Amino acid sequence: MKLTIVGSGDAFGSGGRLQSCYHVALPGEEFLIDCGATSMIGMQRFGLDPDRATEPVARAGFARTSYRKKLLQYQEVVTRRLYQRHFGTSSLIVLHVTVSEARKQALMQALKDITRGRGSCVHLFKVMKGDWMEAPPADGFTEPWARAGYPPLKICEG
């Protein structure tokens, strides 16, 4: 069993600590305990992928969740620049880590469909195979990330 303390702070994230959240990884099973509002931020910091390719890219009805619905919500945040008011930052990068090249391409195509073919420079996509929860690959941030409608982007130099 592997326990990752994603956040250990109070309800307000005092001291820069994220709200309480624990990721438990067992052989063949993973789950979260006590997910505060900042859990997704913490999961991205640790490279944890909550999707795992189990959620459909699109659904017939909008009432049920899909990855396309999440992309639409991210695009609303980007279009309205809500991150500037909410987080006080001038830029936003959304990392999408998935388990296969086919899934990555499907997500990128969904984003291009949402943006009428333009894509988005703030959404970065990468495939990480194997048990990257135990040991994230060394090239996770040094190798380029794919972008829909834009050239790949290197987050940092290795």
C-alpha cells in the first residue's frame, strides 16, 4: 500500500497547505479519502490522474459527466479569465495526463471541436504508461507536452 498525503491543511488552506486529502494506492485499486476543495490542485502537483480513461470523452446527454464537459468548464475559466481574479495569476496551464496515445488524441480532438478547430495553448497533454504513481517518469516535465492546435511545449529544461 502507498499513502500519498495530497493535502494536510485546514478548511482554509492556511500556511499554503492544501485542504485535507489522502490518496491510497493498493495493487489494482486506488481511492481518495477526505477530498477538500483543493484536492484537484494537489493531485496535479503529484501527477495523479483522476480520470484513468474510465470516463467517456463525450456522452449523449449533458446531465452526466464526461471529459468533454470538463474541457468546456476549463474553457469557460480561460475565456472569462477567472483564474486571474480567483488565484491572482496572469497565466494558467492545465495538465492532462492519460494512459494511452489514443486517449490523448481523443481528448485533444474534443478540445479542438469545442474551440471550433482552434485548440488551446493552455491545455497540455501527455501519456504516462506503467506505474507512474509509484515513480513518476523523469521526463514528465523535461519532455514536450502536446497541445491541441499548437506546437508542443516544454514546461522546463532538464
